[in-house]
Amino acid sequence: MICDDKSEIDVAIKAPLASTYSRTEIIDSVYEEIRRQTKFSHENVVKCLGFYHNKTQQYPVLILEWMFYGSLAKVFERSKLQKAL
């Protein structure tokens, strides 16, 4: 992602998966998450940098801060593997 000051940063894109919910329900859910994420700020929570949705996309996507070590689930998974060795 290119920032206003022309610097580049790595980002993660969070997009909803196809599900049994209606398109409207999924879009409403994503926008609710966007509202919550943009109001919330804590050093231990991934920052929401924004979102993107245009007419050619089926659903909006969140643009999140890139986490170098991956998701918390992946960190725990690696930790379990290391302890098993």
C-alpha cells in the first residue's frame, strides 16, 4: 500500500468467505466490523487502516496492518510444534 507521504507499507486484506448468509447480511456484517475496527485502538490489536469496496467487487474488504509473525492462531500453532519437538 502506498501512503500519503509516498512511503510503502505491507498490509493484510481481510475479505469475507462465501457462506450460507445472504449478500446483504455479509455486507452489513463487514461494514459493522469496519465501524468497530476503526473506532477501536489498542497496542495489542491489529489496526484497521481502511476498507475498499467498488461496484466490481462482490463484498467490501478490510485493509489491516500487516503482522510479521502471522495470525495469533499461527503463532500458537508454531509454539505447539516447537514444544512437541
